[in-house]
Amino acid sequence: MPVSAFEHGDPRRRLLDVLRCPVCGEGLSAAGGALRCARRHTFDIARHGYVSLLTGDMRAGTADTAAMVQARDAFLGAGHYAPLARAVAELTARWCPPQGVVLDAGAGTGHYLAAALDAVPGAVGLGLDASKFALRRAARAHPRAGAAVWDVWRELPVRSGVADVVLNVFAPRNGPEFQRVLRPGGALLVVTPTARHLAELRQAAGLLSVDAAKEERLGRTLDAHFRQERAEALEVDHLLRLTPQEANDLVAMGPSARHVDADELARRIASMGTPIEIAASFNVAVYRPK
């Protein structure tokens, strides 16, 4: 989100009406390579285009590393999760008006936010993520998207009632804050893996399993603030055919990367042959604020 993004005529200038100062809650304006509120709290815009709004300490080990982001960028850029990106885009187009606002909470590289904005040509988007390495890509993922460093577990640096759609793709879910920032007619789109997701790879490579109680916990997290539009729910299933390097990238881009030795992982993946056939399976749920 470079300073030029806030110049007259750039659609991302509208994001100034979305953001708020994380210290005092006042509005923000752009000046001198930074965002600043009326009380002079100042947040620098990095040369890569994202703005760091995060103040205080962040929980250790929560942000994606440079290696994880590089692997994710390579894997998603090859189109392996294209069916999921299309599903997110289609649902966004259903719920977001032509000049709407899309907030991606836990945006990563901005891959899904970019797909959503392509589906709504007049909308602008804001990606929040704890990883500066991911946001270097998210800030340039789409000409109508901005990016900011933030811990999604905390109160969001976003005004109340300004988002038409909140995206939450494999990311922490802050139910009270998602409800607060959504307009009354808005929608929260949540993507989670099913128990079938990457089952072959998880078994062969000894990866972390998908928690069977994940959907139940998701319901408990959101029930106080949202109702699920069950008629809108989608299940996205497709078969991946990967090279060993692509399978390595798939593991390296997620939480299992922190738990598996790289050399041992490569050995296990090599034993699976080529191509490596793996099921990808996702739930895409739509929630409306109560």
C-alpha cells in the first residue's frame, strides 16, 4: 500500500475510510510515507507497500516465516488451489456490492483476496496478516488491495460496520471483531479443511492431522455473533497431481513445516512416487452477523 495508493483517483484511497488508528481509534490520513491520525500516532509504510499498524508485542511463533511464504507463493501461483479460489470469488461476488469493501483477516500473500476482488470489479480490499514476509506479496497482489501488519486475535484496526465481506481462509477467527466490522447485511466467508484434506500426504509424510472437532469448535467460536447460511455452504474437492517439489512446497507452506525435519520430509515424499496424487478438500461456509 504505497503512498501513491492514496493519491486522488486511486481506488485504494477509499481504504482510509476503512482503517482506524490502533492506538486511539481515530481516522487515519496519508502523509510523508506514513499513515497518521489527528493525535499524531504515526505508522510507517514499508517500501514493499504494506503499513505496519501493530503496536506492542505479538505472540511468538504465530507469523509465517520467509520460507513458508515462498513455498506458499510457489504452490498457489501454480494454480493447485484454483477451484478453492474460484469458490471464494463466486461467494464474494454474491455478497459484496459493486463498490464494496472486502476484508481478508489472515490474508497471507493476498491470493484469495485478489481472486475476490477480480470477481467484484469496483470493490477495494484490505488484507491483515501478522507476517511481513506475506504482506510484501499481499500489498502487490491486486491494484485495489492494501495490506497491513496485524494480529487478527486483537481488536482490528478497522472502523465498525465498514466491510461487506470478511474472508477468513485457514486463519484465526475473531468472532466479536468480525461481527463489529461487518455491515448489517454483510457476510463472513470461512474456509476450513475437511478430514479428507491431504490425507494421503499426511499419512505418508507423518504430518499434523486435521482435528476432527475443528468444525464443532468453529461453531462455538462464531455462534454468539453469527448465524450460518447453510444453503450457501460449499464443499470443494479435487485431486492434486504433484511433483515431489510441489508436495514439499505444500508441506512447507503450512504449520507442519514447523514440526517435520526437511531432509526426512523429502525422503518420505520421494517414496510416494511421481506424480503424487493427493485429495484436496475444503469447507466454505457463509455466516451472517446476528
